[in-house]
Amino acid sequence: MKQTVKFLYISHEPVSVWFRYGLILFDIASIIFFVSTANIPHGPGLTVASMGVGLIILLDFSARLWIAKDRWKLLRQIYTLADIVVIASLLLDPFLTGNLAFVRIMRALRLIHSYHLLRDLRRDSPFFRTHEDAVIAAINLLVFVFATSTAVLVFFVPEGSQTPYIDALYFTMATLTTTGFGDITLDTPAGKLFSVFIMVVGVALFVRLAQAIFMPQKVRYKCPNCGLFRHDPDAVHCKHCGETLRIETGGAA
């Protein structure tokens, strides 16, 4: 049984690759589910659905822990800690009382799991290896937008809003892009400081994404002398130590 689990999580065979891509799709679906149901009263149907999602995440977590070479190291990873918080909140959903919006929004920590999945994409996807800088910059920006929108929703959007998460996302994007329409504002001192934080960090992440898209991509090639691992595609010498490089490139047919 353990060998089968290892095969699914580690192997390069097509079945294993598709299994891991299925996990990626499940992560995306679970995040959409968490966001769309955060402010909806949980009746029996949603409670059962939440617990079902929690059981699937628990099975995935248990499988990764079972086959890990160093389990304590795995338990210290930030995406593992995020999974533990998400699993606990989902399985305890029927027993939670009070204002649950904050607890349910915390389940969006599942998005941190995307950084763990980058390793599989780097190994399995030629497209990802070619455009890694742009993909990682896009994920960084997405995580930031999602996290800040969540904070705006929980701490600043007033009760009674008809579309609370859309309002939070709209404010975040308008602030991040410095568009500043002004129809939704955070009037408190804490809200103003948080708006400054969104502008400073968000603009930096947006610029980084633009650079990754429009500037030449670095190639992965370890310098035999100093070990520098990222180089310009047309590099002849290592920029760090001057060692001659022999980077393979695709020539004309």
C-alpha cells in the first residue's frame, strides 16, 4: 500500500503525473468553495460538504506524511501548518458557533499549498520550466491579492454588504493598481495604513510580474566553477566568476 502511495506522489509515470494534476485542480476547487461559502449560513448540506472536503484534504495530508522521509521537517513547512489549520476548521465546523466568517476565510490558507505544488510543476511541465519566473510572480501576486482581500473582508467591510467579498476584492485591486476610484474607502486609521501597505507591496509585486513577462527568461544551468544556477539564455561566461559556460540551446532546423 505504501509503495502505491509513493508511486502516485513521486513517480514520473503518466498516471502519477495526472494524479498530482488532479490534486492541483482539487486545491483550486476547494479554494473557490471556501471563498464562495464564507459568508453563507451553513446548513446541513454545506456542513456535510465542508466535512467532505476536509476529509479529502486530511487523506492527502496523511498520505504525504506517511511517505515522507523526514516527517518532522514536513510538519514544520508552512503549507503543512496551513493544511492543519484548514483541516481542523473543516472537521470542527458543526461545533463552531458565533461569527464564523473569519474562521472560514482562514481556510483560504489552502492557497499556500500552491507553493508546494511548484516543485511538481517544475519537474513535470516543460512550459513551467520555460516560464517559471513569470508563473511564480503571478502566483505571488495572486496570493497577495487573495490574502489582502480576505483581510479587508474580515476586518473592514461593514456588515450588511450585499456582495462583501466582491467589494473587498474590488477595493484591493483599485488600491493595488493605484486607480483609486474612491467609491469604496477605508476611513479608519487602521484602514488607511492597510491601504498604504496594499499599494506599496502590491505595486512591487505587479512590477515584478511585468518584468518576468517582458524581460528575457533566465535558464537553469549550474556553473561548474561557482555554482551559480540562473543565467541569461545567450550567456557565454558566468556573470559571477567569469567561467566559460556551455549552455545548450535550440538551434535552427
